[in-house]
Amino acid sequence: MMTHRKHTLTKFIQTHSLTKGAEIGVWKGETSSYILQHTDCFLYLIDAWQPLQGYNKPHWDHKKNKTQTIKNIQPYNNYKILEGISWDMAQHIDNNELDFVFIDGDHSTEGVRKDIEAYTPKVKQGGYCMGHDWDWDTVRTAVKEQTNDVQTLPNGIWYYTVRHSDRHL
């Protein structure tokens, strides 16, 4: 049976006792709601819920996706929604506040790069910069610009440990 990224990510959160994270690219909130249901982790849910230059899926109904997200997360209270361009939303999170960031928004090389640069300072020393779609050339290119120590998990998840010396401030 093929597992979904929400299962792999939740297991990672549980295994590493992570308590605060950010998900960039919430879409319909399926992964977020699963994490909120199965962990004690507080999540920032970050999504523009609008077409992005270079990553526009014209068949996506962004308003409907946001409504579905709110419906999915409604039973929980350990989250905060930050709606807007992901790298702009980073200003609402304190430096060293997060145990992890999960990047699955704008998949362009520039978009992934901007998310990594904006959110790495938000992750504690020894925390994790993570994301989805390792099989995308654009994602791999941006991640490899930041580290040579990337590791992968099932379901296209990539991650590396944040070290202060790695930070591009």
C-alpha cells in the first residue's frame, strides 16, 4: 500500500518530537489536518490561495481550496493561518521559533529558494528544513544550492538539519 506524504511527515514529527512547524503550500488542508489530528504540533498554515507566477494551475479553484482547508482544520485549535505570498509571510514568525518548515508551495527554483531563505532563520538550530516533490528538477536545484546534506524520505519528501553556520541571513 502506498502511503501519502501526510503519513510520512506525521511519523517524522512524532519520531523527532517536533512541536512547532510551518507548512508552506496548504492547498486543501489534507496534510495539515492530519498532522493536527495525530500530533501535538502547532502549525502555521501558509498559502496564498491565489495563482502564483510560474506555478499557476488554472484548474485549481483557490477559493474552494481555502474553504476546504478551513473545514478540514476546524476541529483543531493548534494552528494559525498566514494567507499571502509565503516568503512575505515569514515576517510573522519569530527567528528560531520553529522545529521545522515544510516547503510545498511555489515549486519554481526561485520560489523554493526564496522560501528556504525566508524560513531557515525561523527554524531552531538542529531543526529541519523539509519539503515535498524531490523529483522536481526545480526543487532539487534550489535545495542543493543550500546544502549537500539533503536526505530523502518516502513520498518525495526531502529534508536537512538546519545549522546556524548554514544560514544565509
